[in-house]
Amino acid sequence: MKDSPFEDGSNEYEGETGEVLNQELLDKFSDKFGADTKNRLAMNAISGADMNKVLLNRKTIINDIHVFSEKLELEGKATNQKSSGRCWIFAATNVLRLIVMKKYRLEEFELSQPFMFFYDKMEKANFFLENMIELVDKDLDSRLIQYLIRDPVTDGGQWDMIVNILEKYGVVPKAVFPESYNSSNSSKLNWLVTTKLREFTYQLRELRADGHDADSLRRIKVNMMEEIYRIMAITLGEPPKKFDWTFRDKDGRYYEYKGLTPKKFYREYINYKATETFSLINDPRNDYLKLYTVEYLGNVQGGLPIRYVNVPIDVMKKLVVQTLSVGKPVWFGADVGKFSDSELGILDNKIIDYEAGFNIKFHLSKDQRLKYGQSSMTHAMVFTGVHLENNVPVRWRVENSWGENRGEKGYFVMGDDWFSDWVYQIVLEKKDAPKEYVAILNQSPIVLPAWDPMGSLAIM
């Protein structure tokens, strides 16, 4: 191991103890900084502006064009999750709506994200309280309890949670259950529900200390959940139990379907078998071709657990290309904030030239970034295209949920190197994946701790 962290192993401050950051050493730093005119230019430019705008790489902007050799024929209008963390729900409904648009020849269509949001919040609250009952005798100061009570009902989620909500509650068109202020601006709602859940946790632990058993605590929990329902209904409205769906197709033909239930609409009108899908991750910290789960991560009590099949990144890319080539979009999870420009809609390792501005390079590998807290899944989006050169991916087309005013009418372009470094998860239908990967679902999963970064998309 080198004595210096720098690539050439040099240490020009040899002789300095380094124990104390003294003024003499700071003066040396300052003298060297000021002697370089490039440093002065960078300071003048960056200190008064957004560094990412100053350091935008013009060449990368020009190269990342929105032209793709493989692209879905049918795409929907970009959606907007606004000031909420519902990306995973938006990405899922953006996948599902294409089935409806194609089947019923619709120009535009959107499924109700608030409908799924309502039931996900309710289920997460119940899931959390069940965990608190299970762990009621565990030390309150334990890392696990403190982690679980930090954000018990965040807006985030995982694909298997989508499956749970769809299977238990179905879904409806957005016109039937539209956004409320609080679904689009969820921070106050989250604060209110979280405050009550922490209060309930205290009460459950006090009741346990007074001798109540688990069955007694669960009976008391029913009253707690009634309060949560009241909060959700007041802030979002009550989801419909039955509804009518009317629309005109591309040719102006009128259709009317009366008395539908959300589950009937999901099963018969969308006809998507979410239970026949599965998640693949690229987690280089752990063994490939193994099944993983995250402890205490979920939404529906007794529902489908969170499961991931770990595969190399090249396998993941190949499967996405194959799926796009047969006209299907691909839901995925990534670390969206790294090396990106949200206004231009570019995800590219070269988009921000930190070396030009600061004379620095970054050396952590993907597995090291996960281990040291430098990266995790933060956002879910949808692949809708890829550009291949000599059958090798060069760039990817991405449907985001940040509105039409970013990228190309809400669609982003992703460099292939960015995919390698920052994409962690994709979802496929089992019939679109090799049988050997589907068979891994039969393994007993390796359990990752509750705070593992493979679960981070669900806590954003």
C-alpha cells in the first residue's frame, strides 16, 4: 500500500507530522493555491455560481443526442411526481399505462399514482406497527429500532411493494382518483403520520411494560390504524371502491365501462401479471447469482417479500437490450444525483468536469461507493430505448417523472458508462429472462441488514 493517497505516491509535505492543522501548513497550502492561475480562475468562476453549471462539459452535451437505434414505438407523455418521493410508483404506472394505451388505442393515458400512494402509506403504517410489536422487547437505543423509527412511512418503495399493492388493491385511471395537494407535496403528510407512528410506538412499549401480550397490542393497534386512515383520507381523499371509465380512442370512438372495481380494472383491463415479474440487481459487494433480501423492508404485512437476484452489470445491460428489442419498457433503480444535469436531462459520467475545475479525480469503485456510503439507489425511472453501435450499447433513453420541462420533453439520455456505475436494479417479466436467473428465486435469500443501500430506494 502506498504511503500517499495520490496516484504517483508523492507527498511533497514530507516532514510535516500532520497531527495538527497548524497555520504554517495552511499558509503553504495558500501559497501553492495562489501560485496557480487556474486555481484563481476556478475560484472566481465557481464561488459565485452553481458549480455544476460552470463545469458543464460542452462536448458531452453535444454528444448525448436523443437519437436511438432501438426505441419503443409507443411512449406516453412525461409525468410529474412534483414535490414527492413517489418515483417508484410513477415508473411502475408509466410501464403499465403503455399496455392500456396500446390495447385501447389511446393518444394519452395515465394511471392513478395517488391511489397506489394512499394504500402504500396505509400498509406501510401497519407494517411498521407490526414490526414494533415484534421488536417491542428490543432495546429502544438499538441500531435497528432507531433506524426503523427514523422514517417509518417514507414516499419511497421497491418493485415488490408495487406488486403487493396491485395484487391487493388494484389500480384506477388517474381521472378517477386525481392528485391532491398533499399527494404532490407530501412532506407535511409524512410528518403528521410519522409523528403519530412514533407516538404509537411509545404507547405500545409502555403497554408491553404493563404486561400486555402481542395479541392485546394488535387489538389496540386497530384503533391506531383508524387514526392513520383518517389522516390519509383527509389529505388525499378516499379512493373509489367502484368507478366508471369513459374515453375516446385515437379515431374518436367513444367507450364506456361502468361499475368497475380497482382490482377488476387491473386484472381484466390492464391484464398485467405483476406476480410474474422479478428484480435483478447489480451489487458487486456480494456474490452474483444469489438471492438477496433486506431485513424489515416491505409494505403489506404477509405480502410478497423484497427479493433480488444479483447479476453482473453486463448481464443486466444485455437483458435490458433484449427486452427493449421486443417492445417492452424496463423499470429500473439508480443513483440519479451523481454526474447528471436534470435540466438538460443528461446522465453521463463526463457531464460535470470536476477535474477541470478542481484538479481532482474520483477513485472509488462501485462496490467501494456502496460500502462507504457514497452511493445508493435514490430514484426509479424507465428505459424506453438504447443506441447500439456494433451491437454494443452507447447511450440509453430514459423516461423520467419530473415533468416535460426537462431533457427532451421529460425524457433523459444516459451514457453507457453511467449505466455501469450508477444503475443498481432492473425489473423483468420472468418469461423475458433466462430460466437460470428465474430459478434463483427458489433459493433461500441472503438477508441484508435493514439499513443496507440495496433497500435505500424504499426510504427516499
